[in-house]
Amino acid sequence: MRQAFEKLFILSIALTIGASAQASDPKKLGEHGDWSAYVFMEGSNKVCYMVSQPQKQEGSYSQRGDVFALITHRPAENSRNVFSYIAGYPYKPGSVVTVSAGNQNFNLFTQGESAWAPDEAMDTRLAQAIQRGNSLVVKGESARGTKTTDTFGLRGSSAAFKAISTECGIQ
């Protein structure tokens, strides 16, 4: 099942953020509580990411795909701490996803099945809140009007973040 997860994730990354078909299979750096850390090569560039799936999913939906929360570093692009969210359904066009981590709240923009922070500063604040909080709660609305609430554990998020930062040479 883990191989299927890894292949699904690479496909999701490729579709979600436009990765090239030259991406290698991910190599697990470790499991850290509720989070797993990975690295893969995209051409000659390293991409490091940490990923988790919700412990609890709420909503009145009949069918939903896999759900992932991620933080990604792409040092060759000078990109770090990028938070992304894959909902397992297409979002309502123009909708906003709300994220609560610790005592902080964030609004993400949506496109297709994904949601992102609007800028680097929010990505960094969100990455820090994930490392310091106890839970991450993500609320969104599908294109069909179904409201969902996903709750993630944050146990091990600091260790996973350290693993991907070390692997990608991020200070």
C-alpha cells in the first residue's frame, strides 16, 4: 500500500504543481508520528516534502479521493515551506479554504482539487504553526456544495520538517 501511496503522490504532485515527467520515485526519509518525509529528484533538482493524511474526515459526501496536507522545499527554485492541500474532490470555484493550526487561522486559495497559501510569508507562518500546534483543521467546500472538515494530527511534524530541511539544505 505504501508504494501505491508514493506513486499516487508523485502523480498528484505532477498534476497539481506541474512537475515534469522526469521525476524519480520518492525515497522515504522517515516516518515521524503523523507525518512522513520524502525526497525525489525532478530532473537534476532535489524536491523534499512532508505529507500527512487526516485522522478524521467530516462531511456529507458520497465519494471522495485521497486527502493530503504537504509542505514542500524546492531549493533549486529558491522555494521553501510551501504548504499545499489536496482535498480529494474539486473545490467550488473561487472558494476559500480555512486552515487552523494551533491558535492561528489562514485562508487559502483554491484551484481544482488543491489549495495553497497566497504568498511565501503565509507559507512560512503556516509551516511554523504546524510544527508548534497539536492539530491542523482544514475546512473547504466542494464544487457540489458539500462542506468538509479534515483534522490532522501534528505529532512528529517538527521532526519531519527537520528531515526535509536537512535533506534539501534549508537553514
